[in-house]
Amino acid sequence: MIRRPLRPLARIIAAREQGLDPDRKEAEARLAKVQSKRKREHQHAQFRILLIACMFLGGFGMIGLRMVVLATTQTPAEIAAIEAKKIVSDRADIVDRHGRILATNITTTSIIAHPHQMIDRNAAAEGLARIFPDLDPRVLKRRFAPPAKFLFVKRKVSPEKAQAVHDLGEPGLVLGKRETRLYPNGKLAAHILGGAGYGNEEIAAAEVVGRSGVEYWFDERLRAQDTLGAPLELSIDLTAQSIVEQVLYRGMTLMNAKGASAVVMDANTGEMVAMSSMPDFDPNNPPAAPKKGDPADSPLFNQAAQGVYELGSSYKLFTVALAMETGIATPDTLIDTKPLRWGRFPIREFDNHNYGPFQSLTNVLVKSSNVGSARLAMEFGVEAQRALLDDLGFLSPTLMELPAAKSAAPIYPKKNWSEISAITISYGHGLSATPVHLASAYASLTNGGLLVQPTLMKGGAKIDPPRRVVSEKTSRSLRYMLRKVVTDGTASLADVEGYEVGGKTGTAVKPKPTGGYYADRVISNFAAIFPAQNPRYVVVVTLDEPQDIVAGKPKRTAGWTAAPIAGEIIRRIAPVLGLRPLSGRGTERADSGAIVTLASQ
Amino acid sequence: MTEMVYRATGPTPGEALLSRWWRTVDKVSLTAALFLFLAGILLGLAASPPLAERNDLPRFYYVWRQAQFGGLALSAMLVVSFLTPDVLRRWAVVGFFCTFAAVLLLPVFGTDFGKGAVRWYSLGFTSLQPSEFLKPCFVVFTAWLMSASFERSGPPGIAISFMVAVFLALLLALQPDFGQAALITGSWAMMYFVAGAPMILIILLAGLVFGAGSLAYQNSAHFRGRIDSYLSSEVDPTTQIGHASSAIREGGVFGVGAGGGEIKRTLPDAHTDFIIAVAAEEYGLVLCFVIIALFLVIVLRALASLLRERDAFVRLAGIGLAAGFGLQALINLGVTVRLLPAKGMTLPFVSYGGSSLLAIGISLGMLLALTRRRPQDELEDVFGADR
């Protein structure tokens, strides 16, 4: 029962007194009330209906706008889809300086399975296992089980095998054409070439992209449509490279070294004629990058361009060069070689030799006197040393066209290049750089004093205008001194009849990863020029932990290990590179007028 | 002045039925509905032959069926638009109970045609989807209850209608048919909004809808799959939505030309749920905008005429019907352009589908009947509205 309000008594009495019908009066009042309530409701509703209308207008407007946006733009996915349609599997060849193929493409086949389209999965698995004995039919059956819709069975398959798969008649097995990068020379120049793999891949085709080496560095150039017909010409000489690798491998085995590298560089242009690092790998089937351990122990590691080492006495050439450039000494100036202490550090000669109270500048290099170098460094000082090493490129990665080279930053005292740093650096400790650094510095110092930039491109990297690092005269004296090291000094095993080899040995004890130095582990290297009178090529050979037993005693110094290997390399490649031997024995003084005859190229 | 007075006093009792109808009905909306139907036939000519070929039927089988149903739907629309609000209400309430029972009995007698949701009655020559007919009837039923609650000593209509709406929405969600459930709830919410829902309740309700949505998301794989495919930023180009988006992109402003589209071959629902993608691909943005404009005309004109309406029942029923019609179009278009998660819903009058077409004809007929010009209580409203 809903309670109804009582009649408003006062108004009814008033109406009755005026002789009006009170019921009628009340009905009128009620009507007015209902009407005003309805009107309120109506106004309320009108406002809300307007809101709804706005909502619909907005909703349809948004849809219209969205349609315009959709109709006029491309989504990233669509753009990617369009680009994916144009998979370019072509890749330019790579050739050596004489146009011989180093890398090319062959067509192979990929076997792709679409298990959901297979008529008989088990038969397909067994058929594949018959064709490819390395596949396990049980594993294949498991991989073909639903919900698998797409999987690679084999990446690279020969035409015969592909035909056999085709003959299975299974529609769920698809043969996809693949361009495969082929390195017909196998391991030759592996670290230079690097390797290539598949990038964007679809069933019918796949991109071939460079993974390392020049394949990676020149990836865009190799895949560019407009230069596909023109092979990438490297400065490498395939024959020289092959000889260098043979000799280096034999040498490394003979000297019981765990690693070795060799660089042959054109002394005037900086072109790499050969570069090798042992152990090496087959770029057709490169090993996986090591997940643990020292990456430098992997065959993938390029010791020549990537390995950063303290290279020892080879650096004395820079010390001697600077002494002459700054006017401190001439080749015949006598240098104090009496035992030396700097603070509490004794500066010792190798094997605690004593070379007497004085040695000429030439003999400081020939006999490899640490004390003499230290005295010179104290004389010309930190800044001059730093400036020369910077000029020679020792304070930054080389500009050679390899990702490995770019990442190999030399290690040197960046903030605290003190006098003791200058002293140790003067004989090759405290500044670590790559063998390529060393080779290009030797080239720059001995070719007449003009800076070269190491490069793998045929024709070399022109430095314009030419930059002089030392004077012509200093350069000539350095050539004479280097020749003297071979004829009278530590590197006699490197001499090659008729080719006037000059060079400097370096034997650096290896730093322990925990600090300090090993007693019996060394990096031995030999940086050579030939012919010394007018150097055409620089050869740097580095051995990691060599140990040659001679007469029951272990020999680790570079003169016994790296130098003979460098000599053998020079003996074999010089004729190949078009150099004729000098008539008779090499001269004592390279600048005394002996004639070097070069074969016409 | 004469006209104003004439209208204010209402049609004379003796006036012929047809002339009164013609004079009072909203002729613009009527035309718009006709054009929407013609657009549907035009698009069906393009979209349905591939399907007919797949099903080994004559090339234009579906177009012919659509024309037959369309004729039926247009007739129904015209007939219904003749009804007065009182008669309309009576029939619709009866209709509501019948369709309600039909939806309830679906699990027993219905069929799913292998589509994973039991929504249809198979009648041999055709199939019926009772939930399509339930929608307009439910709207009228709700309007009746709500307007009754405004009367002195009236029943608690809003509460009752709310419970019915929730029950229906659950029933439809169980089929599962989330599209229809959303439409039922949406229409009811609009009506309640106009009936004077307190603002705080509206906010609470929005929260509730969100909560129910998340519940459905967690408990229904069907629903979750659709939401997930919507939320993932990358459109898988092999999904229906992906095809629809690329069709719109292909079409551009003027389209690839009649019959030149490809989406009708790749999308199984090109002639129903994704008909606008066919329009966009073959006739470009131009036809899409025409179709959107037609929907807007119908909805906005109905709302404009309801602004003037003083009768609570007519107002509410009209709002519910217009909102249901507009929302259905909005959701269908919103799904195609990827503004909303995928949901199976037809585009009113344009998409192919017998039940859908007929039901839309009936609801539009109801809307036309309710928006016919009628004498209003107060002279000032007539002046006010016409000024």
C-alpha cells in the first residue's frame, strides 16, 4: 500500500469558502505538478539525447578518420613485406689483385618442410633419412608432428640430393633455391675474407649477407645492384698468400708455437699483399664463435689485425728514429749503455748482457740495448715520443678494412704517460698494438719517410697530401741500420741471398692476465724490410709462445724463431712478387751504391 | 501559421491512413534506408559470387536471396511504420516474449551450422536467428517498463528491465554471441541514460561492464582470442582483420574499380561482417563515406525528432532503437578499421543475411513509427521545436 499525501486542507477550505469545486481545484493542482515534472524530465532527456547524438557523430567521425588514415598510409609490416618480396640473393665476387677468384656464388638448394601439407609424415621422414644418412628418422618424425608448419630440413644441398628429395613426391617438402657463398681456395685468406650467411630468408630465395671479414665490411658494396658485375678487388696476391700460409704453418709447428701471424705489406702504398693468422679456419664452414674462454684462442681470431701485443725490441726502431729526428744523435754518436736505475727500477739488458760503457746509436739497435734506448727516451722525453707514435698510428685502431681491425684499439698509458712509461715503451713494453700497426710503421719509416695507411684494397689508400713522418735522411739511416741488424746482429737467420733483408727482432715476455709477466712465455716477432736499399715490402712475423730446442736448450728469442720464418717467406715470395735477386752477395751498407734490379711489373 | 495550428491540433480523425502516414513519416530516413539496402545489393554483386562458386551455386545466388529478403524487410519496415505507438508497444511486448522463449530454447532445437555458436533455427529453406528479432522487441519492452516507472504508483521498471537485460546478455554471451550481448547492454544503457540515470551510477556501470569484459576475457577462450589479436600491435596479415586493413589500403580514395577487388576471395565473411572492406577496396573511401553518412542521417534524424518528444515511452523506445541501429553499424565498422576488437556483427541493411536484414527492417520500421510527427501536449514545444 503506497501512502498518498493528504489533501492540502488550507487550500480546500479556501476554495470551499469561495464557492469553487475543491475536487476540481485539486485536480488542476495535480495536473500542473505532473506537467512540470514531465517538463523537467523532458529537458533532462533532451540534454542527454544531445549527448548521445554527439557520441554517434564522434564515433562515426573517428571511423571515417581512421579509414582515411588506413587508406593513405603504409604500415611498417607492409613496407617490410614489400621489401621482403625483393630478396636479392646476388652478391659480387671477391678477387685478388690479379683477378683470381677468392669468393663467388654457387646455386644450391634448401629443403624446407611444411608438415601440415604432407600426405604422409612418416614416409617423408624415412625418405629424407634414406637420402641424408646424417638425419635421424625418429627426430624428423618428432619435428614433423603438429603443430609444426615450417621448418628447415637442410640448408645447403647438392643438385643430386635435391633431385632425390623431389623424387619422393611429397608436396609438403619444398625445394628453395639458394645462392651459397663459395670460397674455392678453402682456408686460404680465411681471416681476410671472413664469411657469409643467410639474412632475410623466404622459401624461394635468401639474402646472402657478410658475417665477418671483408664480406662484412663491404657487405653493402657487394650486394649493391649497380656494382654486381664488378668484383671487389683486394690487394692480396693469392700466390704470395698461399706461400705465406704454408711457411707460417710449417714454422709455427716447427717452433712449437700456439699461434702465429704474418703480414706482407707494400712499403710504399700500404697494400696488404698477404696476411695470415694461424690457426685458421675454412670460411665455407666457419666454426661457431667460442662461448667461453679467451676469444683470442679461437681460430676465428685474427692475430695479425686483431691481436694487441707488446712487441718488444722491434719498437727500438722508433726510439732510434726519434733520436736522429730530434738531432740528439747521428748513427755514429756514442750512447751511454752503463747499467741504469730509474728510481727503484733497474733497467736491464736482455739476459743481463753488458754491452760495455758506450755503444754507437747503430749498435744500440743492432745489439738491441734496452739501456741505450732508455737513455735516448729520457733525452727526447715523453711528448716527442708520444707525437711520433701518434703520427705512426700507434694510438688508434688501424684503418684497415676489417671489423676485427677496427675493434683492435692499442693499449697505452692514456693519462699517465710518465718518464718511466717513455723508458719502457722505448724498448717495446707498455704499449700494445697489432702486427699490422708494426708493419705500417716500419713501412712509413723506411720508404723514405712518408706515412702509409694499411689497406686491403687494390691500389692502396692514397694519403693526400703525402704526410712525412721522418726525413729522407733519417729514413735512409734506418734502412742501413736494419740491414746491419741482419748482417751483424740478432737476425742473421733472416738473411736471404740477393734480397738484402733488413729487420729488427722483438721478443716480449707475455703479461699474465693476473698481472706481472711470465718467465717462459714470449711473443717473438720479426719486422723485416726488403730489399733494404729501397724497400718494396715489409714483412712482420709474430709467434705466440714459440720454443725451439737447439742443442738441448730452449730458444725463444725472435732471432731463433720469427726471423728464420720471415727469411723463408721472403726467399719464396720475392720472386713471385717480381723481384729479381741482386747479383752476388748483399752489400754491407745499403746506401753504398749496390744495385737492386727490379723486374718490370 | 495555418500549418502550425494544423499540426498542433493533430491530424483529423477522418484522414486517410496512407496520406497521414506519408505526411508524418520521416521521408529522409526512409530514403536513406533504401539507399543502404541498394548499397548492400551493389556490394553483394561483387562480394558474393566467389562464395557462391565455392558452394556450387549460381553466381548471383546470394544477391538474389538478398534482394528477396530485402524486399521482405522493406515491406516489414513499411508495415511496421504504420503502427501507432500503442499498437506497436502491444505487439512488440508479445514479440519480446516469443523471441525470448525462442532464444531460451536454442540449445534444444537450435543448430550451429558448424560455426561454433548455437544461434540459429534451421527452417529448411532458410535459417532464423531469433536474437536478431529479440533486440527491437527488448528495446520496446524496456521502454514500456521504464516509462511505466515514471507514473505515480508505477512498477520499478528500471530495476526489472535491468535484470532482464543482464539475463539476456548472459544468455547471449553463453552462445557465445558477444556482439549481440554488447548491443543489448548498450541499447539498455542508452535508454537508462536518457531515462535519467544518476551520473555516479553511470560511472559505476561503466566499471561493471569493464569488469564483466575482463571476466569474459579470462574465462572464454573464444573471447580471449579475439581480444588478444586486437591488442597485439602487429596485424597478422593473414587474419581477417589484416586482410580488411590491406583492402582499405589497396582501395585508397577512389578504389580499384568495380569487381577488381581481391579481398572477397580471401575472406570467408566478405559479404557479411566485412562488407565495408569490399566497399573500401572496390569503390574507395568515397562509397565508405556515403555509407557512413547514410547511417548518420538515420540516427541523427531519429534523435532530433525524439528531442521534441514529450511522451516518455516513445522517447525511450526511439532512443533504444536508434542506439541499437547506430551501435551495430559503429561496432561493425570499428572492427573492420581495427578500432575495436574483432566481433561478429553485420552492417545493418548492407551485409548479407536473412534474419539480420528482416530484423533490421522491423526495428527501423518501429523507429519510423515512433518518430512520425504526432501532436504534442504543449503548444510551446511545437513552437520551440520549429523556431
